[in-house]
Amino acid sequence: MTPILMLGAGRMGGAMLDGWRAAGAFQASDLLIRDPNSGPSATAAAEAGAILNPPDAELARARTVVLAVKPQLWREAAAETASWLAEDAVIVSIAAGVKAADISREFGGRPVARVMPTTAAAIGQGTASLYADDPAALARAHALFEPLGAVVDLVDEGQMHAATAVSGSAPAYLYAFIEALEGAGAAAGLSAADARRLARSTLTGAAALLAKTGEDPAELRRQVTSPGGTTEAALNVLLQARGGLPDLLREAVGAAVRRSKALGS
């Protein structure tokens, strides 16, 4: 499956490079990176032996092509590289919303796997949703992302929109929640530094407990919610008030799904 050609090494592509390097998944010399605005991850990979911005003729060596450019730029990337690729190259795309059939057509009919990853891949804690109707392409995607964390196979390409909204975009939801909780703590009288430390430590600890125990989150919520207590009072606002958290998240996920579909049109 190597060499691997990375088309784009921005935040997500860079996270993949960092994660592979930390896991020892691939030799740096097996990586070709195409990115005119190379960031620190691409630079570090190049210093370890990857080939940064190789000439067009070198692209023919790639057996796996990771399409990691912004969704708005994928056609441009395909036009610049498709004619140089080997016939047996496999395309693995992380471009949100862009259908596999469209990508395959622009890359000369080559097999395509679609992936929606998360940036925690950089520390081996990523989550990747995978879809491909070609078994070889799906296996290639597994080989790329299993060293970076958890993988979930989707049975229908249409589910990629929901996976994008529930997983790919979700780290930002969590960061926004933590940001708001820090602000609420400061408004309640804590110093900004104390609110920040309490909010971050508590939520990362709760997430670690969820991961370690495998308990249903509803059960863990019940375990820390005493009847008539302070937690129940807060949850009455978050869960039961009009426009509370469940309604907001359904609306947020729906908005992300609609945008994912629009990006692919």
C-alpha cells in the first residue's frame, strides 16, 4: 500500500502524519506530501525522511493517495494529479460530503474509500468512520486509520453525512461546551483560572471514566444525580427546559448534515 501520497497536510492531514509517526505505522521514506503551505507536521515528516512537494513524475510511485484537501479544493487537486498516478493507486478521501463516485470519476475510475476522521488521530485517540463499496479500498482505509484510533465501518455511503455531524464535527461541540462552562464558572464567582482548571479536569476525567467502564452514559448520569440535589437542578435546565440540550444537539447535527450534503453538491 506504500508509498502513500498525501494531497494536503493541513490540520487533519497533519494529525494523521503526527499519529503515524508516533505509532511507527509507516516509514517516513514511504510518504509523499503535496502541500504548498506546509505546516509543522509536514515539515517534521520531511525532516524524518518524507518527500515534501515531489515533482509530478514521482507521484506515479504512490499506491495509496490520501485526499486531505478542503472539500472546496478536491477537484483542483484531482485535476493536478490524476494523470500522473499509477493505474492501481487507491484513493482514500477525507473530504467531507464528497461522494465516492464523484471522486472516482475525477481520479480516472480508481477505487475510493471515504473516511471521516477526528484530529485526536494525532495522539492515537482518533475516531474514523469508513465507507467503501470496494473491499480493497476499505482494507486500505483500515490500514491507514487503525493505527490512529477507533474505526467504524458504515454500511451505506449516505450515513457519512450523519457520521460527519456526530463524530467529525463533535470535538468542536465539546470544546464549545467546555468554553461555555468555564465562562459560567467565572460568572458564578470563580476566578477564570480556577474555572478553567475545574471544567477541563472534570470533563476529561468524566470522559475517561466513560471510556474505561463502558457504561451507558445515561447510567453514569444517574449515578451522579441525587434526587433534589444540585446536579438535578442543573440537569433540569439542560435536559428539560424548552430548547434544552437534546433539542439543541438534534438541531446542530441536522445543520451539520445539511452542510455536508451541500459540500458534496
